[in-house]
Amino acid sequence: MTTNHKNFTETDRVFYSDGFNLAQSAIQKGITTEVLFQSIETMYEAIDGLNDSIAALARRQNIEIACTKGCHWCCHQAVFASSYEIHYLSEKIKQSFTPEQLKETREKTIRKNELTSALNEKEVLNYKHPCPLLNNEGSCSIYFARPVACRIYLSTNLETCLSFYYHPEDESVYPALMDFPLRAGRMMNEGFKSALKEAGIESAEFRLEEGLKIAFAPDIKLSDNQ
């Protein structure tokens, strides 16, 4: 998808430039996997820092941030991530998980991808199925490496999240998300992707389970006949 700069606000341009400059700096250093991953981590840290500041401001204004550890309603819906985010995430999973955890995660990934691959775009957005990285405690099993889409999803009303989970077909129901972190994170990631593209490094967008299935494919054999 082509980014339309004409629709950017001044704030959009600031965050887009931050992401662009971050990736451009990595390119100038020589875009090895290590340098790319360091840049992705810097982007994630910037987004997390912004979210922390927004959450602190919201508390001072008596605005509730509904997102807490163990609240996992959003972890059942579609998540999209760029190929460089999938690369980073999959490598961190391989480094952090035991062979048993890795095998279980791949099984969950394949299962969800089989289900979502049969759906059209609208059906994917409404479909509810646990993320393959959601653990039994209702938390992300690789939280520190989660994609931008997961980091910028801040709700101010749990009831709206529950309504969206149970009634996704109702187009009047949608989580009460905070707009600023959502847009700022997207713009930073768009800038990052654009700088890579200018350097001849193309990236694609995948459903999380789709991208992880591809990333895991050469690494784990579930059984002799699979």
C-alpha cells in the first residue's frame, strides 16, 4: 500500500520522520540482521515510551487505561505485521523458547493459519481465535518482541473490547482505542518501512500466523509424515 503523504498531519510527519530516520541510520551503518534488529528494538522502545507517557497523562486526567496483564480479548483478533517484524519476532521466539514451546507454538500457528487462510478480508477482521503466542495464563509468551500492532492497541473501556469480541458482526461495536498512540505507532512504522524501500529492501505485510508459519517452516519437524 502506498503512503499518501498529502493526508499527513504535522504530528504524523514527526513520527513518520522518526521511523524513517531510524531505518536510514541502520542502512548507513550497513544493514546486517543485527543492525536491523537493533533499529527495530529502538523503534519499539520509542513506542513503548510514548505509551507510558500517554498512560501517565491519562491517569492524571482520570481516564482509565483498560489494558492490563492477563486481559487478552484483543489477542483473539487479526494482527498484521511487516516482514521485518516477523523476522525479528520469529528469531526471538527461537532464541527464547524451549524445543517443546517452539513445537507447540508452531502447531498453534499452523492451526490458526489454516482457519484464517480460508476467510476473506472482512471475515479475517471479524474472526476471533487465540493468537498462537497467547499462553495459558492469558499473557503474551514473547511480550517484549510483539509487533507494533500489539503495542499501539490501548483501550479505555473494557466493555467495548468484550462487545467487539462477542459481537464482531455488529459494525457499530468497536473497542474504545486511544487514537494518538495508534496513529503515532503506525506512522513510525510506515516511515521505517519507507526508508528500507528506498534502499531497495522490500517488505510485505502478513497476518501474524501466516508470517510465523513461513518463518518457522524450515526449523521444526512435527512428525515423520508432516
